[in-house]
Amino acid sequence: MPYRRLPNTDRARLRALAKSHTRFETTGALNLPYSDSTLNNLRVLYPNFRNALLNLEAARKNQAVKNKEYQHMYRKAKIYLSHYLQVMNFAILRGELKPTVRAYYTTDRFENHMPVLQTENDLINWGKKIIDGDQARIMKGGSPFYNPSIALVKITYEKFCDAHRFQQNLLATTDRNVKIVADLRKDADELIVQLWNEIEAHYENLDDKMRREKAEEFGLVYVLRRKEKKRLLEQEKQTILQQQKQQELVVQSDDKIENTYRLATERSVEKTRIKQNTFQSSLNF
């Protein structure tokens, strides 16, 4: 016997609520197979749950779209900052600058190596140190670096920081919508169980098949167990075979009738021909 399967995804939950809500909108509140209190809960929860899912989907989509731009700005800022430090190290290797100049950027402990710029926070922290350190070095009479210049580095860094703050706001929006959906999900599960219990109780006097058909009109989902599904397929196969046999019998019967009619027609024609020949012979005689 098919068993009732509760929805286990948000889309399935929304479909279950939507079907009951749609029946209410089309038929009205009279003769519904659930109570007025359950109907009131449905009228409140269904639009809230639907809007929460739409908002969550929009937030995730917006975050994914903006993330492409954000990753581009992240890579670009990383290149500018690392190249600026490389220019400084090359100048030190050529003897144009003293190694002590690294102290302005707090990279003296790395010597000829580069600081790690693997994460967004690394980029934000080192970008501020590099820009502030270069400003302090210039104020003490140092010559500016070029290719890239500190102006281009600063512009690229600030654009990345703006994009980082915006992406964090998008992430916070997504997390907030996830929490709203999670809170409503519990209410949706409880309401669906209440709805389905009342619907099945309302149609309990009907036979199993009719009760399931009526309940499915309000969103209930019934599934067959594996053995039941296999048995049903076998029954359908046997039914098809029986129909084919009956069709073959009908065709054979039709062929038999047609042959009988053809033989009768041929005999009638033969008798008529014999009579005509006999009559003609008598006239000639």
C-alpha cells in the first residue's frame, strides 16, 4: 500500500503549501478538508515562506554575480601590491636602495622574499602597510617608485576594499535570509503535518484509492514501496498482455467472419450462375 511521504526540500514544502492554498483560492473556505484555524495558519505562512525563498534565491544570485567582479578586483590588487614590493626588492638588489628601507613597509623580516598574500585579510592588512609605509618614506625624502606607481597601487587597493565591504554586505544579506528560511521551515513542517492529518481524516470513510486521489488534490504525496512498485508493474504487464490477447481474438474472429461471408458470397454467386446456365439451356432446347 502506498505510504505518505512528507516533503524534505524547501521547494517540495512550498509545493505542498501552494496546492492547499490554491484550492482555497479556487473553491473558497467552504467544504475544505481542514479546520479554519489551520486555514488561517496556511494563509499567513504560505506567502511568508514563498517570499523568504524568493529573497534567498535573489540574494544568492546577486552574490554569485558580484563575486565574479570581486574576484577580478582581488587578483588585480594582489598583482599591484606584489609588483610594488618586487620593484623595491629589485632596487635593493641593484644597490639603489638600502635594505633598511624595508622597515617602512614592515617587510624587513622577509628580506628578499615576499609576504604572504593568500587571503582577502592578508591583502587588506599588507595593502595598508605598504601605502602608509611608502607615504612615510616619501615624507623623509625618499624617491617614488614607478611601474607601478604608488598612486595606481592605492587606487586599485581602495577599489578592492570597497568591493570587499560590498561583498561582505551581500554575504550578510544571504546569511540573514538563510536564517529566516530556517526559522520558517520548522513552522512549514509542522503546518504540513497538521494539514495532511486533517485532510486524511476528512476522507477516511472513502476507499483507499479514492481517499488518496482526493488527498492528492490538496498536495499530499504518496509513494509506492519497492516491492509494491514491482508488483504493480507486473500487474500492468499482465493487463497489457491480456489486452493484446483479447485484441488478437477479436482480429481472429473478424477474419473468421470475413472468410465465412466470402465463402457464402461465392456459393451464392455459383448458384446464381448455375441457374442462369440451366435457364439458358432450356431456352435453347
